[in-house]
Amino acid sequence: MNTAPRYRHVAYLAFKDLAYEWLLTLCFVIALCAVITPVLVLLGLKTGAFETWKKNLLMSPDALEVRFKHHTNLPESWFDDIRQHKETGFVVPSLFSASSTMTLKGKDNSLFIKSIKIVPTAKGDPLTGEQAIAPQTPDEIVLTQEAAKKLQAKPNDMITALISRTYNGEGQYITHPMKLVHVIPETIYSTEAAFVSVSFITALESYKDGRMVEAFNVTQGQTKDPVFPPYPRARLYASSLDNVIPLAQIVSNLDENIHVTPRNAEIFRLEHTHEMISNIFNLIAVMAFLGILLSLSASLWANIDRKHNQLALLQLLGLRKRHMAIFPVIQACCISIMALLLSLGFYTLNTQWIDPLFAEYMDNDGAATQLFAKDFAYLSLILILVACFAALLGGYRATKIEPAEAMRGQ
């Protein structure tokens, strides 16, 4: 015999019962909503704060950097090897700390920057942005907006680099004209800096080391052989935040004499904080769902007892015990779904004052609360399963109702 119509009939009766006793149903929904809403708010705060913090780290190239602790000797083959790893996002040779500044002069002699920071660069540099034009020769340079403004220079203008050295006990200096090929916006790099090619820093170190440098038209010196390679250090960046620590380990494995340190203080703090907040949230969520389980179980059991005679009459009318078992399960599902929808509404209202409250700790695009659809769906599924499990106790109680005994008790 097809029992599907009977199950549909039981579902219809369960819905009608909830609608008939709407005040009691509303109390059930509000009771669940009072537990679910704080859980949703906590989940939104956890996700929003973590995503904003992670976004800020991702927007900062410094978080991807793997720094060298000391000067070392890096041959060209080392750079070829490190570029083969997918963890590597960008790598370029760097120079000695003593050679990391120079003086720049604009068209007007009164416009100059003394001791501007020199940064070796190449295409794909995370510090300059993806759209930046990288200098290709020793005669090209890229400036930050702050430096270009001070020199009153714009792309394609010529500026002059003043470079000094001590040779045979005498101070010497040269002027080297350079073409400004790109200006880095202040939103990407806010301080004064000059980005130059690797060929420029090679020529610069050779000049300061007392050698002849063809790129600078310097004919006085010991030899034409360049100082580099090997290079004393490198500017090294990971391809993603998750690859910073693995990249540092790769560098150490390539040469045990090379000591590097990732800028992982923020990463460790992010991971530790996220793990701690997740554990706190999980503990609160487990306690909340346990409370829902116990409360709903007791309420549905009492509800079945209260409707003892009515359910017995339904059995006399032809419904089996297995049909009676799903009666409280259907009601529990309906109550939990209504509570979820109401909780989502309260969560949305709460975000209207929570987000402004934490606005000073977020960036312009960040939100203190952020609830992903998949997280809400996962939480909803857990709640419905908990509600169904709680209803099993009431379902078990419904199967123990004996129509004859119920009728004799009338």
C-alpha cells in the first residue's frame, strides 16, 4: 500500500497544528532566535575581522617579503634556482647597505633630494605595482610620487644622479643623467624612493669599489670587471601570504649558510588570533546548539504529552506509529527554519550599529561583520539536524501512545 499520501497528510496536520497554536509556535521561534542570533553575530564578527585583517596584509607587499639577515654571496645560478619555485613571487639582486642611497637633482639646480633610497627593481615588483614600467638600463629610473613632486619631474624628464666615492684617498663624484620612465602613485608607495635596474646597481657598486665603469663613462679605476655577481643579498617576495614561510624554508634548504627571516610576525599573529577566535566561537556554538537540543527536546516531549489524546485519535483513524513519529520532526524543521529567517533579519539589523562601532579599526572597504552564504548555509544545516535530532525524542514518545489506553482515560 502506498504510504506517501499518509505522510503528506501528517505533514499537513503538523503545519495546521503550528498555525492553529500560533502563539505557542511564536514562543518556540523566539526562543530559538534568541540563541541563534548571537551565534550569527559572533560568526559575522569572526569572519569580518579576519577577512579585513587578511586583506590588509595582502595589500601590504611587506608581508610577502623574505629578508636576508646578513650579507652573503649569491651567484646568478641561485637566482635561477629560486625563480623555478612556485612559492617565489618576485626576486631581484640587491646591494650593500652603504650603497643604498644617492643624491638626485632636477632640471633646476635648486631642486634636489639628498640621500634618496635606492631600490633595485624589475618587472613584476610588488612594491611598484603591476602597472609600473620597470627601468631596463642604467640610464632609466622610476621615482615615487613624493620624490617626483619634490624634483618637479614627470615621465620622460631627465634628472641627474650625483654619485660620490673615495678613490686613492681622494673624494670623487660624477653626474649621471637618467630618464624618468614612470612615477609610482602615492597610494602604492608613499615615501621618497628611486627604483633602478640591476645593471645600475652593478655599475654603482663597481664605481664605489674604485673600478672603471663604462655605464657611467668613468675611465679612471682599477679594472673594468664588475663587482657583481655574486650579489650580497636579494629582494625576495613570496607569491602569496601562505607561501612566505615555505619560501623561507626553500632558501635555507638551497644553502644552509644563507640566513633569512620572513616578515611573519603579522602572519603568525593572524593565524594565532584566527585560531583562538575560531575555538572560542566553536565552544560558544556547541554550547548554544546543546542548549537548543535540550530545550527543544523537552518542549516537544511536553507538547506530545499535551496532545496525547488527539494523536491517539489519529491512530484510530488509520495513521500508524511510524507516521506519528515524524509529526514532531516536521514541526521542529518548520520552527528552526522560521527561527533562522528571523535571526537573519535581527543579524542584519545588528550590523547597522556594529559596523559603525568598529569602523575605526577597519579600512575604508572593510566591514566588522561579514557573513558568507556558505557559512550561513552550513550553520542552517547544523541547526535543522539538531532540531530533527531533538524531535526524535518527541517522536519516540508519540510512538508509545496506545489509542485504547488514551480512550479509556477519557
